Amino acid sequence: MTADPRTPGRTLLPVASARQTWTTLGAQFRARPGLAAAAATVLVAAATGGLVAPWVLGRLVDDVIADAPVSRIAGRVAVIAAAAVVTGLLTALGAALASRLGETVLARLRERVLDRALHLPSATLERAGTGDLLARVGDDVAVVTNVIAVSGPAFVGALLSVVLTVFGLVALDWRLGLAGLVAAPAYALALRWYLRRSMPYYARERVATGERTQALAGALRGAATVRAYRTEDAHVAAIAERSGLARDLSLEIFNLHTRFGLRINRSEFLGLAAVLVAGFFLVRDDLVTVGAATTAALYFHRLFNPIGLLLMESDSVLQAGASLARLVGVANLPDTAPATAPGPAAPPAGPRGPAALDVTVRRHHYDDGPLVLADVELRLAPGERVALVGASGAGKTTLAGIAAGIIAPTDGSVRLDGVPLTGSGEVTSRRDVALVSQEVHVFAGPLAEDLRLAAPDASDAELLDALERVGATTWLRALPDGLATPVGEGGHRLTAAQAQQVALARLVLTAPAVAVLDEATAEAGSAGARDLDRAALAATRGRTTLIVAHRLSQAVTADRIVVLDHGRIVEQGTHDELLAADGRYGHLWRSWRVPV
């Protein structure tokens, strides 16, 4: 992780080193040997084909000087035309293969980045800020995609053309080749001048883009609050300040790019002048033919475009390199799923009855932060309904995440019927433990597809039954196309209570052994709270259930209430038992019951 100097306390997601980036890319290319070999072969053939026309043109000059027959001259012209056509076809095919290879590699990398991003601990993501992550999966992917689809194949082709053309120039006559190399130091100095000044700008530009995205995302996400407190001007000013920084960096890079172009033109002049002067003296002394000198000049002139492209496109390649390092930095993050621990064999896949859940947290904290949970021993008997209550910041959500297998405890374990609960082993949180949180997302698309995220093979009748169980049939009948109605972004907008009912219907379809509700009915508002509480009760009936209770009325119906205070269990028992004890729960109950 990297500290953000502009925002104290904020830690950006990691950026990979050059070695890590190349290692990751190399592994991706080696995973597709056939496509990589085909692309390389065709691109080399295309670059080689580009040498044919200048060489034949040189022979044509010698033929004209020697009064060669028209048939020979016509044959030379035909070869030049055929070489141009074949080279063009090979170049197009090579670009297509290179683009396909690059797009495939980028797609796999993007999937890996998304996988790691989805498994980031919420605390880590909050410290980094959503803007940093959005900039990586948005702007950085766009930059790399543009280079791969547009600049990448041309860049690789230009590199091959330069290497093969230099080889052809030296093979033609070593003295002419040596004359052409006069330009090499000038090119090298120009590139060195540019790289030393531009690379820091590109890294700063990507960070500035993330800052701008963070400011935009924060303002849009909290638009209602911004309007309510009339802080629009402050947010607009923050966005303008970050946008201005990104703009200024882009202008400085453009200025460097322009001055770099002048240095490239000077290098081209030096090289071509050296080849022409050397050719003049060699022809005068009968050491080479006019045709050979012409071919050498054409070869060097042929280097103008590929070298210019290599140097000028280094701008895009550097940006892509900076973006790629940011993507690989996220892709190489360790898997945060808890490691599989030894234990009894897991039960077979398929529906199962309620299970016992044992949660042991000796201590837990996020990274180097303060202790969040300590000395927690929590056991839920099969079919038991347990409510977790406590003041804000007591650690309820963290404990719920650990119980669901979403968060790995710093020191502790979670067992389901005695089997370690893991994120990727035989016993998985997806099949056996389901978590429904306060923040529910409705995916864009038909309602049926949204529900089938929990049960891909569920029939329409099963979907309707799940919705009926959570009390959603009233608003379902009002939808224009029933289960086929598009919901989410761009479709029918569901209320907060309806979205929670969809989440609870998914829970019914998943049929887990254990259900964890993390304030899953908190967004309903007072009007729909009672209905949503009934829906949650119906969805979890017959399952082992852990509820993070937002309203203490949810705790009253639980078989047992567990009270957390500063990360420790301080009380547990039934509602009546805890009220009689007149401890922490009794104080919370009286405070909650007092009218505001």
C-alpha cells in the first residue's frame, strides 16, 4: 500500500514494480503459446517483406544505368508491386493477431483485478477510497486497451522493422551501415532526455486521475447530503482543483512531447546526411554501386517512420506502462479468503438442514489498526436464532462478516458442524452460509435473472414461491412484465424495502445452513420495518440465524441475545433474562424505548 500525501490517513492500493509487471505479463503470454507464436511469426514476416522494395529498387537503378532490357526492369517493378501487396496483407494480419493476443491477455488481467477488488476487505477499500479503484478498473484499463488495440501492434511492428532494417543496412555494406549509426547517439540522447522528464509525470498523472475520480464519486454518491448542507461550492471547488492538477500535468507532458519531436527530426537529419555523404564517397571510389547507395539511403529513410513511431508512441506506451503497473498491483494482491485448515471431511454438496456454527476470535484488527474484537466465543446451535446487539462501533458488523466467512479473523477460526469454514474449500460460505447486509444491490436486468444469481437452475415457480415467502407478491403483481421486468439501473427502480425483499428471496433460493443478517432490514424506514422484519423471519425460518439487530424489536423474537461492547461479549441470554439482569442490554432497551 502507498500513502497518499494529498490526503492524510488515506492509503492507496499498491502499484507493481517493473519486474512484477513484466513477470505477470510474461506468464499471461506463455499461457497462450500458439497465438503468441503466430503473431510473432507474421509480424516478423511483415517487417522482412518491407525490406524487399528498397533492395529491388536499388537493383533497378543499377539496371537502368547499365541499359538493361525492358523486360528486366518490368520484372523488378512487378516484384516491388507484389512485395507491397504481400507486406500490406501480412501487416494487417499481424496487427489483428497481436491485437487479439493483447486483448485476451488484458481480459484475463482485468478479470483477475476485478476478482481481487471484489475480495478486498472493506476497511482496505475504505482507506484507499473508491476513486482509486474506479480509476484503475476504468481509466487505467481504457489506457491499456487503447495501446493494445491501436498503438501496440504498430509499436511491435515498428520495433521489428527497425531491427531488421538496421541488419539489412549493415549487410548491404558495413560502411554504409556504420554511417547510418551516426544517428544512434542522437536518438538515444533524445529518448533519454524525454524519459527522465516524462516518466514521473505519467505516474503523477495517473494518481491525479484517481483523485479526480474520487472527488467526483464522493460528490455524486452523497449528492443529497451535499444539497442538504449546501456544500455544492466546496465540492465543485475540490473537483475543479483536482481536475486542474490533472490538466496541468497533461499540458506539461504535451510540452515535453513537442520538444522531443524536434530532437527526433534533428537525429533523422544527421543520420540521412551521413549515409548520403558516405554513399557519395564510396560510389566515387567504385567501392559500391549507385544502386547500393540508393538502397542504403532508402533503408535509412525507411527508418524514419518506425523510429519516429517508437519514440513518439513511447508517450502512449509509458502511460500504458504506468496504468498496467497499477492494474498488476491490484491483480497481485494476496487472496484474502481464509486458508483451508485441516479437519474432518466436508459434507456432500446439496441442500442441508440447519448446522451448528462455532466462531472463535481471540483477536481481530484491520491491518495495523486498533483491536476490533477480542476473546469472542460464540456458538449457534442448529436452528437457533441469535441476535447480536450493541452500540455503534461495538464490532457487530465485523463479527457478522467473520461468521459468514467474508472476513478472515486475525487470530481465530469459524467452524460449521465442526468443519472449518473457508472461502474456497469444500465448505464454502456461498453454499452453506449466506450473508444479507444492509447495503443491497439490485443488478440491472430482468428480475428473474437477478434472483437466479442465487439459484441459476431455479424455475419460475420457485422464484415466485421465494418472493411470496418474503411478502413481495403485492408489488410483483404491479410490475408490467412480472419476473421478466427489467430492474436496477435503466429499468424499474425498486424501493429500499423491495430491494431488501429481493435479497431475502435470494436467501430463500440459496437455502443455506446458516443465514447471517447484518442489519438487513435497517433501510426499510419506519413504514416498512414491520413488514420487512416479518419477511426476514420467514426467509430464515428453519435455519441457524445470526442477526445484527438494528432495532431491538428484532432481538425480542430471538432465541438468544448476545451483547457486544468494545469488541467483547459482555452479556447473553433471552430478552426477559437480560432485562431482569438490568445490565448493558437493559440500558440499551430503555434508551431505545424512550420516545425521541
